[in-house]
Amino acid sequence: MANQMTEMLKGTLEGIVLAILEARPAYGYEITAQLRDEGFADLAEGTVYALLVRIEQRGFVDVERVPSEKGPPRKVYSLNAAGRAQLDDFWATWAFLAGRIEHLRAAHAGRTGTGSTSTDSGTTHRTTDRSEGDD
């Protein structure tokens, strides 16, 4: 399962980091620490720094160099308008994929009789009973 988790995380880590930066500006170590606090304990610090370089190059964050008491200045990242738009796209894509995956999981659980229950993943299922003459 660890390998599968790593592969799935690769596809979502950018959105996760943008969501962290939406809450407040942060530097690399703070972001890594928050990710670990959120349960991503096996995440390598270098992975986060490489991602921060990419999102900076793509123009999703503004960077401010802040003096550090313990060495060179820290790069503090803050989400900008382009980053917010990217995060909005991430959440829309996530909602769609999560809804489809949950639908497939629930269908699989129903076929296998595992007794799993599905949760509402933000998708709306509407049924309409219309009798003749209803407008």
C-alpha cells in the first residue's frame, strides 16, 4: 500500500501544498512539518522543496526572503492570484474524481457484498418522478 500511496500523492501534492499556503504564507520546513502533522509522515523534505521550486516557476506563489537567526534568509511562499486559480481548479478536479471513485467503490461493494457504505462526496444525484401533465 505504501507504493500506491506514494504514487497517488505525487499527483495531488501540488494542490495540497497550495491549500496549505492558502491558509497562510510559510517556508519549506513549515510546510513539510504541517504535512507530517496531517499524516504524511513518510514525505521526504526534498520532495516539498522540489515542488516549491516548480510552483514558483509556474507563477503560483510570491516569494519573500526573510532573515533567519540560524543561517541564510528563508524563502517564505504566499499564494497569489494565479495560485488561487490553480487551487480552485485542483478542488474542482478533486471533487469530480472523488465522486467518480466513490461511485465505483460503492458499485464494487454492492457487487461483492462487503457491506460497505458510501458517503456523499459532493455529487448530486437527482431523480424525478414525473407523471403525465407535469410541467
